[in-house]
Amino acid sequence: MPENGVRSTYSQSPFQVLMYDDYGLISTGTAFYYSLDEEWFLITNWHNLSGKHFLSKEALTQSRFPTYVKAKISAYIDDGCSGIKGFVPVGQRIEIYKDYTPTWYEHPTLGSDCDVVAVPLSKPPSCPEFMHNAVNLISSIRIPVKPGNTAFIIGFPKSLSVGFGLPLWKSGYIASEPHYPVKISGDISEIGGLSNGKELPAFYIDSQTREGMSGSPVFASYVGNWDTSDPYKPIDPEDPEFFSRDDVALGENRMEFVGCYSGRIGKDLEGAALGLCWTVDTINEICRSKVIGAHPHVSKAEP
């Protein structure tokens, strides 16, 4: 770990995305690389690319919608005029439509009601190997992911960055049981949980995030002792072979990628400071199914 330099590889994983139309910049957000079956994907929120709220489908910015984005991916620059020399984030244009068809993949069953999309995109040759690592390849060690775990959302709140364009870390807590989906706009019921409503494959994060962080990777943190081969299996220090095992973490402080953040879900819940973290399984479903997204601004023709 360098004393004068980037001290966490997690800081190097996300990058800022800028959303444009023909009139210029509309908004900013966050994205990251994800690798599955040796393919690489840019992961961000559906609302970043569509310019609409993923549930209400209402316009987010005065009826202006992105026609392309720029991802600020690190590249080597040696510009004598500006004096910039070294690896710095440079906005690289990414087409989000081809022949009026979205270039992103959506969830195979929820479609745009899932606020996560995947754009097939390899790291460009100009990007150094040590920057923008795929979030799921940073560490292979699993941790117990439980309610109350500290969660770090790493992105660009209010478009802020530090140094040569590094993101900020906003902390919070996993605020719901992460194995169980959340239900949006459900009704109070005398039996079980909420009735009706929209069930989403996500869990709640309690954090004071800000615009610009939509699409950020979320990492859960855990400090303590656990079985790294099965983090939910109890460990027994009285076992004669316990201290000879190589799959037990003792007094460790580790992090695990747990999903994609998409911000608070609606005005009625803003006061609760609850945002959604879409699960890793959800991202895997999107990347594996490769279902091309429906155009968010063109109505589907009637048969």
C-alpha cells in the first residue's frame, strides 16, 4: 500500500458516467465493471440511461432524456498544452442506442421495473490494468452479510471527486434482511408482511446518499471470526482441528461486493433515508440472460 497514492483498490473500481442529449450534459451518475463468464459489463441504473424513474416512468429532468453517455475511464494522457501527464479519467463516449434499439440488457422478467442494466463493454486498451477492476473480482473471500453490517456506497455524490477523479465513500448500514426481497407500495396486512405492491430483488440500505451516486457499487464490511468457505456456518474453536484450518478468518476486517445502489425509491420514503441495493444474483441474471432492453421512449406497437 503506497503512502502517497491510492490506498484502496475499492476506490479504483467505480467511474463517473455523464448523461448527454443533443443540447449537452443532463446529469451525472456512477457505474462499474462486472465480469461474468469471462465477459465484461458496465453496470449502472436503468434510470441513468433512460432519464425516467424506474417505477413511475416519469421524466427525471424536465423531459430531457440521454441519447448517449460518457464514461470517465482512466487513460494515460501526455498533453503538453494543458500540462496533464499521467493516468486520468477521460470521458469516453458510449452509445446507448443502435438503430433505435437500446444497447443495454435488462432483467429478464422485471424489465425496466428493475433499476439495473448491463452494457457489454470491455476495458479499453488505454485503461491501466490496476484501474477499474471488476467489482466481483477484487476479492474472492465471502463474509457474513447481515442486517446491521456497515455498507459502503462508493461513487460521486453531487458529482464530487477527489485527486485525479477518485470517488467518495458514503457509509450506511444494511437495513433489511438481504435474502428477502423488498415490497414497494404494499398495503398493511393483518397476516404476514405487506400485501400487494411490487416485489423487487433488492434490500434496503440506510444511508444519506446524494444524487450522482446512482449506479454505485455497494460493499458490505464485516469484522470478526467466520468460516470463509461457508460464512453462515457456525465455527467451533473447541474443535481439535480448528486452529489448523485455513478457511477460518480470525479477527479479520473484510469487504464483499453485495450489489448496485439506486438511491431512494420515492418521495414518500425520502424521510426514511432508505435506498435500494440490487443484489448480486440480480446482476448475474441480467448478464446471463442478455435480454435487450425495451426502448424507454417508444411505445410497443400493438399486434
